Amino acid sequence: MDHEAESGLVSQCRREEPLLWTVKELAYRLRIKPSTLYAWAAQGKIPCRKVYGLVRFNPSEIERWLDSFITRPLSPAKTNARRRGTSDVDQLIASAIHAIYTARCEKPDEDRAKQGG
């Protein structure tokens, strides 16, 4: 292989996406601090590899990891069910408050004050 062909091959390799991303490269892409990435890697929150003690990230694994955070909007049926459930919770809270505050027509704080504590 002559020198021109060899230098063309080297420059072509440099233009391609790296095989693995560094902490600095991925932090820049995600717009987060490198220290956050180190913490996530240590906690197992993000897919990574350690190569001779250096943390590296596989771009395709990071894409799959990011895709796992995509949220889809709730369907109207689920939204309505959630609203109906809220009224049940509100009713439960209201009845609990009523039971506590009207049991002896006094507030719990007043009871404790009368008991000395």
C-alpha cells in the first residue's frame, strides 16, 4: 500500500464514529456533568464497560438505554379511570379527617395539650 492510500485510510477512520465513547464525549452528548456519568456507571444505572480501568460506553447500548426512557401518552380511558380513582381517595381522606376531628369534637392537638404532651 502506498503512502497516499495509507494516509487516506487513516483520515477516513478518524472521521468515523468512535467504537466506544469516553465519559467526556457522552457527557457532552447528554449535556450532563462527567461526574454524573461516573456516578451512574458506579451505580449500574447506565450501560458501560471498563477497559483497563477506563469507563467507556457503546453507542448502540446507550441508544437502547435512552429509548427505554421514552414515555407514551396515556389513552383517554386510562386518564378517566385515574380521575375516578382520585375521587375515591379524596372521599377516603375526607372521611378519615372527619373521624379524627369529630370523634370528641376536638382536634388531636388540643387533646395532647390537655394530656400535658
